[in-house]
Amino acid sequence: MIFIIAFRNLFKSIRHTLIVVFLIMVIIALFYIGNTVLEESNNGLRTTYILNYTGDIVIQEKTDVSMSLFGANTPAIGEFFSIPVLNDVDTINALAADFEEVETITRQISGPAVLDIGTQRFGVPVFGIDPDTYFPCFPGIQLDAGRFLQSGEMGAMLTKGRAEQVKKDTGVPVSVGDSILLSTAGTTGFKIREVPVVGIFSYSNAVQIPDEIVLTDAQTARALNSILLATDSDYAPPETTVDILTDDIDSLFMDEGSDTIADKTESVSLAEIKTLLETGTEPVTQDWKDGGWNFIILRLKKGVNDSDFLKKLNEKLEPFTAKAVDWRTAAGTPALLVLLLQYLFNAGLLLIIIAGIIAIINILLITVFQRMKEIGTLRAIGASDGYVRLLIFTENIIIAAIAGILGIVLGNVLIQVINGMGISVNNSLISSMLGHDRIFIQNSGLMAIASVALSVVLGFLSSIYPVQIALRIQPVEAVAKG
Amino acid sequence: MSIIQLDTIIKTYHMGKVEVPALRGISLTLVKGDFVAIAGPSGSGKTTILNIIGLIDKPTSGSIVIADKNVTNMKKAGLTRMRQKELGFIFQSFNLISVLNVFENVELPLIIGKAEQTKAERRDWVNYLIEEVGLADRKKHKPAELSGGQQQRVAIARALSTKPQIVIADEPTANLDSATGETILNLMKKINKEQNTTFVFSTHDPVIHELADHVIFLKDGNIVRERKQAKEVKK
Ligand SMILES: Nc1ncnc2c1ncn2[C@@H]1O[C@H](COP(=O)(O)OP(=O)(O)O)[C@@H](O)[C@H]1O
Ligand SMILES: [Mg+2]
């Protein structure tokens, strides 16, 4: 019966009903389109970042600043900030591998370097990787020429974007087998490495930053970043390696924190390194067998909630000096920018929703005042608070649900229109956000359900105050004049 | 056996700073099965006293006992239950729920009061009431499709649906022509006789109050005269 009264009342005050339906419909359409786009963009970001170079989770050494795979996320600090080496890397690696949610694990060394190629010079981020685990971890990486870096070999891989730029600038194409120079000038001296280009690759949905990335073997990256080298790997610097030592061998032992062992052209014996270790001039917590790493990168199995897992993992990391961060943090500034856009969008939407609720409350209040006599009559014939409350909530939630469904219909129509226009996007930021270079929005069933749920919540929230007012109506209003 | 007992009921309305005395100390006792008319000129307090008996308004002071329950200080929920179970109300301007048809209007108090009946019992009872008030062929009509007399019959059936002990009617015939008014009164009287339901109604029409067994005359918020059956009692 309540349902009958509620439903017929909607038609009785059809003008108010229509206004409320319209308001909720617009809010829901906005919410639906907006979040469909955001969901799309999240998927876009996922392919851009997670599958290309961040993974889902990155384990790094605890620092005071927010740190991405490129270093500090704060640009001002970035230049002087060196990424700390991860302590207990093997233990943590084993610990992470024990989680059943983890699909693949790899490790990485990162640091900025100067790339000299032909006559060209660029500042680049260098990722030192373990090829055996790295490429399986990042299916977004596609080989365009040459081959993937192999385990134990020294070499570099450049992006297609980089290669094309060099060709454009110099007229000389970069080919597999060419040598490139990578150099760093840090507090511990000037390091330079010559490595061959073994392959040219591209990222799917590339944005600017990934185009800059140079992938090298771990040892080269360690050398550039003054990180301890592996000792028992089959790695040996090829003859072509050029080492420029800023200090002579004596000062090497005096200079605290100096760890330029790798810069010696001769191979280093285990005994020598042990001596070094005992004299305490080296960071001692590193993993000797494998050399130091900056990051452990995890890709999670499909369907695993990354924020839940992150919490779980960080609890396990409690005893270590390491912490895990999500891919958003790991991706660095461009991803943060995209996330900021998302937050702004949601904040804007929230404001619209609040304004909408206020408008709806007003209309519902008017409706309640117009129905003083009816509500008074119900009271006079014995309706309880609960009955009146239920009646008004039912009415408004019916309106809201209808409006919600219409909102989704409207949203879908608008999406069709937008897709039909085939707008293309030149901005790489937005295209990386969308995951395509053309605006194409996929309908989302989940979002549709969420939208109807939101409309019901809206109906409920905006009814609370009008219901409060309706409950104050006295039965004597049934006989009040006017 | 008294069913309604009012003791020195005073009701004062406040219109801004002005106090309007509507009832100045009314005491009365009504017995079960009574068919009572409250008579008096306009503004004498008829509506006010019926609202107080019907528990849709509260007196400024004085005590009320209805169906052996002292309701003077009863809380909102208790009063609501009394209105559901013990009282029926017939309004001067009918007050039917416009979106509900005749059947649904009569059924409504049973649903509101969660009456302990099966659906079939309820349907039969509502149909019976509608037949009693002579609207069997109008069950599916909305109030707007009925004449004033027909709407008031629906209101009577609605007031009776919960089988209340007391039915209050404030000038039930005021919006009707006199012939229709008389049939409505006769209908009320018939139910009063058949079911021993106590009726308290107001009227300013001498022809109508002649039909009552018990007439209470009000003037300026006081009872000036009371007449039971044919015998008149001076106050
Ligand atoms: N809501 C109210 N506010 C102020 N005064 C009222 C109100 N209702 C009734 N009155 C006054 O109380 C007195 C009695 O009114 P009422 O009970 O309606 O009389 P009747 O029904 O006999 O015409 C009148 O003087 C009337 O003006
Ligand atoms: Mg009156």
C-alpha cells in the first residue's frame, strides 16, 4: 500500500517529480560518464605504467621523501637525491615471492645519467635490470629491432622514440651494435661507461617519460650509480669499457662512502673486496652475491586488490628498512599529474552532487509543506512516525532510482555521441590516461550499477531533512483551514 | 458505563500575543453506545472539543479518559495507537487520500494499524463496509470522481474499518445538502444501533441534532445545556 501511495503521489505532483528526476538524472549522467572515463583512464594508466615499467608494487628503501623509480618525486630534491640501495634485498625478495598474490618479481637499479650517442647528448634515466626476470614482468615492452638484453651480458636498450629522435637530429640512424656512452658525475666522482646497443624497443601507450628510459644490464647501472657490484656473476667488463677514474687507488680507501671498485679496469678479486668490507668503508648490508639493487618490483595476479596487498606487504616489511609503494608513486610525476586530474574531477563532481542535493532537498520540502493536510490526515487515522517516514523515503527513493536509470541511459547516449565524433587526442598525457590516442569510452556495467546505487543514496540523503519536517506535522493539520 | 470522560478541559489558542479561549472548562461524560451531538453556533468550540476527544489535539489543561485509559499525559506513540485502535475520525471536508480509490481508502487504516487479519478477511470486511455505506458500485473510483455525499460515506466506512469503539465526526454534513446530510446521519445512526459504536458528532444545524439521543449545547467554550434522549437537563 505504501508503495501504491508513493507511486501514485509521484504522478500527482508530477512537476516536482520531474524536476527532481531531472536533477538526479543529470548528476548521475555526469557521475556515470565521468567515472567511466576515469575507469578507462585507470585501465589506460595500468597499461601505460604497470605493464611498462612500474609493476603493481615497488619495494624501496624507506626515505623521507616520496620516491619513484626515477628518484625523489619532488623535482627540487630530485637533482641532488640519490636513490638508496635496498637492504636485505634477497630476504625481502623471498618474502615477497611467498605471497600467492604475486605473479612476477624483478629488481632494478635506477639513476640519472648522461647519454652520448653519436654527436647527441641527452639526460636520461637509466634502469639497470635483470633481463631474466625483467622482460617477463613487463609485457608492455615490445622489441622493435635487435634483441632483448640477455643475462650476464653488458649492453643497453634504447626506445624507438629515442632512436627516431637521434635519426631526426643527426640524420644517422641508431642501429643495433652501435656503442653509446653513459656517464654520471656524482659526489663520488665521474663515471663513464661505453656499452653496445643490443636492442631497440617501445612501450605500449608510451608517454614522454618512458621514451627517455635507457635499459642496461645491472652492472653498468651499478657502476654509474656507485653501487656495489656482483662478484660471482659470470660478468666481466669487455675490453671496450672505458673507465675514467677521478681518484687514484689510494684515495679510494680514504674517501668515505667511495665504492668505485668497479671502476678499476682489472677484475676485482673476492679477497680484495672482503678486505674492503672489513675496513668498513663500504655499506655492509648489501647482498654480495648479487650486488646492490634499488628496487624490487612486483606484478600482482589479476584481480588482486593492490591497496589491500600493499598494506599486507608493508606489515611484513615492518622489521626491514624497506617499504612498499604502489605503482602510482613508483611511476613518478606524470602519473601523479594524471591522478591529480582524477582527484580534481571527483572533487568537482562532489560539489555538483552537493549542490544537487541542496536543490532536491528544497523541492522535497516544498512537497512536504504542500501535503500538510494529507500527512495530518494519515496521522489522525493512526499513522505512526515509522509509517510517515517510510512513505516519504519510499517516494523519494523511487524517484531517485528512476532518475538514476534515466541518468545512465542519458550517459550512454552521450558516450555514444562522444565516441561517434571520434575525437583524437594529441596530448600524450591524456592519451596515456585514456589508454588510446582517440577518445573512446567503453560502457561499464559496474559503473552503471554504482550509478543507480548512488542515485538511491542521493534520494535517501536528500530525504532525511524533509522527513524530519514531515514528522513534525501534527494530526490537527488534517482539520486546519487553508 | 462511561467511555469518554472529560474533566475541566481548557483550551486556549495563542494568536501572536492574543489569547483566544476556545474551551473554558468543559466536563462531560459519555457512555458506550451513545449517539451524541455537539451543538452550538460557529466559534463555540465544537471542533476544538472533538479534536481533543479524537486525540488529534491536546488541551491546555484538564484530564481525559478514553476507553478506560487516561490519555492526559500519554506519549506520541501511545496516542497514535489509541487513534489506530479505539478511534475513528470523520472530517468535515472528508480528507480522503486522493491517490487511493474507495476500496483502498477504506482499507488504509487497517494497513496503517497492522490489523491482525488475513488478506481475504480484510478484503471481505472492507467490501462489507463499502456495501453498508452503499458504494458497492464505486469501489474503484477515486475520491475526485465522487460526489460530496459519496465521499463522506467513504469517510464513514474508513472511520469504521478498524472497528473503533468511538467515532468522531466534525460537522459531517456541513458540506452536504440537507437531504444528503440526513441520509449520512441515518447511516451513522444505523451503524450506532447495529454495532453499538459510540458516535460523537458536531453540527450547527438544529434539524440534524434532533436525530441525536444526547445533545450537548456549547456557547463560547462552555456547555450551556445538555439533553439526553427527550429529557432536557438544564445546566
Ligand atoms: N488554530 C486556531 N488558532 C486560533 N484560534 C482558533 C484556532 N482554532 C479555533 N480557534 C478559535 O477557537 C474558538 C473555537 O473554535 P472552533 O472550535 O473551531 O469552533 P466551532 O467548531 O464551534 O466553529 C473560536 O473562537 C476560534 O476562532
Ligand atoms: Mg468547527
